[in-house]
Amino acid sequence: MQYHHLYSDDQGESHWQEVGIDLTERVFAPPAQGILVSEPETVRNVVFLRLPAGWDEPAHPSPHPQVLICLKGRVCVTASDGDTREIAPGDIWRMEDLTGKGHHTRVTGTDDFEAAIVQFA
């Protein structure tokens, strides 16, 4: 399991990296058997969003440290260094490009883009 991590460096340039999620077997929901699960992270909000087909925004930094989980549709996201990722159903995108040039997002295809966003505390 992994996620797409978008972050900004000290010069304000945003970059992508792929990050693996560490999973450890433990009892998560007693009395169920142990399962592979990650370490918990404290969150502040959960929001849902829909971007209409054809939506194309100006570049901007992420407003909060947050994780987007794509539910439907696809977006093309370009970091300020020019590296691009397609975010599709089932993909996880961690946004930490909080300063600098940010990223550009546009909805691709004919479907609206729908996602859940988990904002960190």
C-alpha cells in the first residue's frame, strides 16, 4: 500500500514522491483476529468534494496538511517542478505543499471527480 505525496521544498517548489505505508499486524477491532493496520494519525476534519467534469483551476498550495481519497473520476495534478500524477479511483494523495508555488489540478475525462478529504490536526 502506498500514497502519492506532494510536498514543497525550502525554495517553494512542489514535488511528488511515492511513500509506502507501514502495516503491522494487531487486533484492531476486538474480538476480531489481528489484521494489518497502520499507525493512527490524529485528524481534525473530514470533508467530501465534487469537481465537475472539465474543471481546471489555477495553481495554488494546499490549504491544510490533508489526504485525499479518490472515489470517482480522475484528475491530473502537476507539481510546480512539472512532475505530474493522475489521481484515479482508489488512489490516495497526501497534500503537504503548504507554501510556495503549489500545484495545478484539472479534471480529466467526462465524469465529475469525487473525493473524501481527511484534514490533519
